[in-house]
Amino acid sequence: MTDKKLVLTTAGSKEEARKIAGALVERRLAACVNVVPQIESIYRWEGKVEEAQEWLLVIKTTGSAYEGVRDAIKELHSYQVPECICISIEDGSPDYLNWIADSVN
């Protein structure tokens, strides 16, 4: 078990995804953010089934930085209820995990 985390969120446009990703890395809340283009999301919102094209952000961070990541997503996001799911990284390449730690405040 490590203290490293993957955080997932989606954005409604490429521009918004890049804005959030850039801010997280610039603020040293994330070591890296992968922006996965144009996923199709089907979801329930306000009692109706909706469909949308979204961009998935895969955020690499630490447990101690997670709260800052969550707050930044809420601050920067256009959605009323943005996705913010934190997944623990059980294990990984020691060099990569150390790089995450060194890249995040």
C-alpha cells in the first residue's frame, strides 16, 4: 500500500479538461494528468437519463494532496456536481511513485 492516489473526473470540453489539468500540475497538486478525449457518458441527472461527450482526467497525486485536488476541481469546474473519485494505488514502480511524491507539494 502506498499513499499515492488516482483521482478521476470528467469535463464537458477539451478546453475545460486542459484548464483543470494545467492548474492541478501548476499548483503542484498533481504530478501528471492524463486527458482522455471524447468518452461517451450515459448518466442519470435530475430524474432523466442523459448522454454527453466528455473528457476523462486521470490525476496522479498523493493522499496528502487529495483534499486540494478535490477543492480545485470544485473551484475550476463548470458542472454543478463534478465527478471526483479517489482510488488508492496499492503498488507501482518505486521510481514512478517517488516521482509523484517529488512532483506534488
